Amino acid sequence: MKDTLRWAYALNQWNIRMDVFVRHEDQRRALKTCSALGFHHVELAAGTGRWDNLGRPEVIELNHGGPAGFLDFLHGCSVHGVSSMYWDPGQPAEEEGWAFRSTRNRDDHAAIVESAKPFADFLAAIGTEQLVVRPAGSAWLQPPLGADDVKTIGEVWNAVGKVAAAAGVGVALHYDCLSAVHSADEVGQLLAATDPALVGFALDTAELTIGGIDPVAFYAGHADRVTHVHLKDTRYADTGEEYRMPGAETTMLRGGAGRRIERWFFELGTEGGLVDVKAFVATLREHDYPGWVVVESDHGGNPAELAMLNSWYLQHELGVAKS
């Protein structure tokens, strides 16, 4: 996409089950779709094992012979590079012995920092700017945040930020509507607990909206901290603290709990969307936002169809020329 903003597309919507986004031909099809629609950079999502072979640096290198081989793979699909990669250190990985870790536990901090190093080194080697991270686990899995918990969480991300900065990669804390760091006040506390030189904020327009936070107002008040953007829409807000329900990843996001919501995340321009996409993008431009804007639908339906709808919206509603 040709614009004053830099546009990329998230590949996560193709990886809906462990057996559907494994073969290189399936990945090439997705990459070529993104490229044909004007998105020449993509965001990866961390995973584990051979069934998620675009989700772990060691596995990517085994499949492609190293960073240069992986870039050749992308370039063969007319994709220029990787804008960013999403990583949740609380998600157990086969490569790390399926260890359960929490950013709220200082005893886990050293291991989390060590786990970040392969990601930072790999992303630096392929010219990627941002490691986008989930700062804390799901709220339903843990007690409410205590007085010192946000400070503890900030400590580990400052340490990860130092490791990433040494490799030339930025770290951005992604807002997640299920996370223990949930309210605008808690997000503000976390930003205050982290070093702006080392840790930025990844603003997800739909996730903030679901969590009851206006993304336009939030960006206007924190433009200096926002270093990454996920752009998608939603038709719903969590008005009943459904994020605290047991198994919220399934009971809420995949079933809508009591409201029977089929899905929470939608393509840009969806009818009844709560995100004021045009106002948000205008605010980014007013502040000369320098980071990536990653468009995603996040398992919203047929991935190619949704990518086409998002591309159409950028071209016809936001005036972004397809390169």
C-alpha cells in the first residue's frame, strides 16, 4: 500500500488449526494473496513445533536454511519482508519443555528474558522492527492485580526491551481484551512502569474497544508511547466482564458466553462496527505516526475473502493506493 502510513497484514487469520497452515504451498498462497492485495509486509505470530512452522525462529530456520533463505521464500511470493512478530511468553512451547511462565512471577523473569533472545536475534536478521508481546496472562487464570504486580510486570518487559534493543528490535506491549492488565488505568500504570526508550505500546483498535477503551482517545493521549498498531473492527463491547469467565478464550471469544456472539473481531467497514476507523487513521496521520499499521481479522472467516474486504476498504474508504 502506498501511503504516508506503513501497512502490513497479519497472517494469524490463516492459521486457524494446527493442520491448515503447515505446507509451504498453503503459506505461499496466503503470502501471494497479501501481496496481490497491496500488502507487501506481513506480521508473524509465534507458535511452537513443526505444526506451526512459521511461529518459531528455530523451526523457520530449519525449514528455510536460515534468515536469508526465509527472506528468499517471502520474496518469491512478492512479499518484501516481515513488519513484526507477536509473542506470548505465557504460552507454553515445546522448544522450552512446555514450561508455564508468568510475567507476574519474578522467578520466571530470567527464563522469559532468555526466551526472548531467539526471537530478537531472528527478527533482527530478517530486518523486522517490532516484537509485539502479550504483557500479562488472562485475567480469569489469576487473582486481580495487586499493588506491586504492575511494577513486577514492567520489570520483565524492561529487561526484554534491553535484550531486543541490543539486537536492534523494538518491543511493544499489545493490549488484549482478556488480559489481567485490562482497564485504562491499569494500562497507564504499566506504561508508567516501563522505560519509553525500551518498551512501546501496541494499540489494537478492536481489543481496546471490546475492553471499553476508545482507541481514538487513547492514541491521542498516548501517541508518544504507541509504536505499533493492529487495525480491525468489532461490533461488540464486553459490558458484563465476560473476560473474567473461566476459559474466556473459548467461552467468550469463541462462543460469546451468554450472549452467543459468533465472533468478536471483524474486517474494516463492517456494518455496525464500533471502531471509528476513519477517525483513528486520521489521528495517526495527524501525529505523524511512524510505526507499522497491521491490518488483521483474527480468525473471522475465510481469510482470503476478509483480506480482500480489508484491502477494498483501505483503497476506497481511506484513499490508500494499492501498490
